[in-house]
Amino acid sequence: MKLYAKTIPQTLPNWATIVTKSADLFEIEINDEHPDFQSLLEELETEIEPGIMGVKAEDLCSRLGIEMSNPHLHYLVEEAQTLISEITTHPDYKRLLDEGYQPDLNIADAQTALTYLQWKLDRNQQPSV
């Protein structure tokens, strides 16, 4: 799991690692399988909606002492495209396809949607003449 933060404390827990750092953004990788992180999640778990239990990102960030940041949409689209590429090459995904998995929408549809979104973002960034 990744978090994007504007500010972080001097020290992070042993299950959190800074992946990238720029002037205004920290990318933090969370080892969500670490027992200490799991304990924190259990402690912060609350009813988000009737019958739905979970942890609010705001509560988690507050506990960690970080201020969340919303990454640029371009970055998120690139990350999504990378993840989709990883999914298409994953052995479990290939096995599901071999077993007959045929969803109404497929990975190629998701890739196409992201490509269209990227084109729209790129066009919106071009200066008007």
C-alpha cells in the first residue's frame, strides 16, 4: 500500500518506508502485512457506514503524524497503467484466463480507458493558442 504525504514526522514506523521524496511530496510504502501495522489497523477500525467496518485514511494519517497529499492525476494514471500491465503478466491472472475467466469488461478495456484519460489530460495541459 502507498500513501502520498505533504509532510511526515522525523521518524516513521518500521513498516513504513519513504520510496520517493520531492520538494512537495513524499511517497510512502506501507508493509500492510507487518504485525505492528495490522495491530494499528485493528485499533483504528471503526464503523464507516452501517455494517461496514474499516479504517479512515484521515485517522491513519493522524496517528502516523503525516499530512496527506493528493497526487497529480497524471501520476495516478501512470501508476494504474503500470499495475494493469503487472496484472496481465501475473501467473494467477493467466491461470484464470486459461480456466475460462471472461468478464464483460477486460483488462484491455481498462487500458483503453486510461489511455483516453491520459490523452484528455495531455490536451488540457497544452497552452491554448
